[in-house]
Amino acid sequence: MEKTEKQNVNYGLIGKDISYSFSRGYFKKKFEDMGLDHCTYQNFDLQAISEFPTIFKNTENVQGLNITIPYKEEVMAFLDDIDIAAKKIGAVNTIKFTKNGLIGFNTDAYGFQKSLEPHLKEHHRKALILGTGGASKAVAFVLEELGITLSFVSRSGKNNGFTYHDLTNDIIAKHTLIINCSPVGTFPKVEEKPAIPYSKIGKEHLLFDLIYNPEETAFLSAGKANGATICNGHRMLEFQAEKSWEIWNR
């Protein structure tokens, strides 16, 4: 009996200026390891979210997509349904294709929680979230679920939070969990770091950076130099990628 050739299945990442992305390499290796030579994962680099429909015109049999900066919120307008948790978070980073249309999910929250929890100590009860984009919403969702008090930090003081100018030594000292959800410090601008008072960071602090390239950002280096525990976003990405794969195939 002749072997039936499997139809090609396409997956991909939607974002802007995403040549650096972790996801394409991760899934390429995953497909190779699993012997899934009919599966591909590619970057869909969009200059505006209005280009979203062109993906399906130019690519056959797209079964799943991940979403990254800056489209995790804007993409929601194109979806037919949104998972309850993603709706509550207010951001989508995973899309599943079903007979009922495009369904949005958020696996960032899962990935963040799984990578954060091993480092959490009892005294990590107050957190600062640097940035107010789509990823920050997933982080806030997790912290609320864990009962950790949080405040946002941004240039404008959005979400009733602090501006960077508002941050005092006392605020930094009291907030022993600091999460960078901004793109500041991403390759190639590796010398940049969020403008916070680093002198009051100490051994009680846990600094988490969602950035994974470079492995140790200037933000994390400054924290480590003062004795803080540090964690980058690499494990978070692995966890969220595996959760995406689970969603696409269930």
C-alpha cells in the first residue's frame, strides 16, 4: 500500500521587526525532534495589524499562530472568539484555527507563572511591573492570582501607576519583586535599562526580565550587582510555547 503523504501544516509568529525571535527556532527544532516534516513555523512580520488578513491569502493551511509585540491587544479585533482567561487578561498571544473560526488564548500567563514560582519567597508580596503593553497584562493577571500587590510603572503613569520619575528609593525598597515587561534592553540596544533607582535593590529583591536576548540584560546585571535574585524570560517562552502547542493540538 502506498504511503499517504501528509498535508503541510503551517504555524507562525505575528509581530513587528521579529527577525530575532525565539519561537521560529524553537518550533523548527521541535518539529525535527518529533519527526514532523510536514509542519513549518515562520515569522509573519507585519508593519501594521491591518495586514493580518494577508497571512491567510498568502499561506495555505495555517493551523496556529503566536502573537508578540506590538499586536497582542490589537489582534483581538480580528478574532471570532476569545478564551475566558485571555479576555480577562485583555491580551492574546496564541490563536487556534477551528471550524468555528479564530479563537484567541493567552499562554504568557501560564509561562510566566511556571517560571516565576520557583524563585518566589514569602517576602515577595509587593511588585512593580515596568511597562503597560500586552505582556504586562498577563503578568498582572498572574500576580493577582497569587495575591501579590502590584503597581504599574510607565512613562505616562498609565493604569493608575507610577511614572519612572515618581519612583523613590523607598518605593523600590518596599517592592521586592520587579518585573520588566518593557522592550528596554533588548538586543541590539543591550546597554539600555529601565530608569529606576537601582541603588535600593538588595538581596531581598527578585528581578524578572521578560527579555531573553541578551541572556543577562543591563536591568538584571544591575540587580545582580546589588545581590538580587535574577531571572530572564527564556523559560517563560519555553513554557508558553509548549502550552501553545497543546492548545493547537487538542
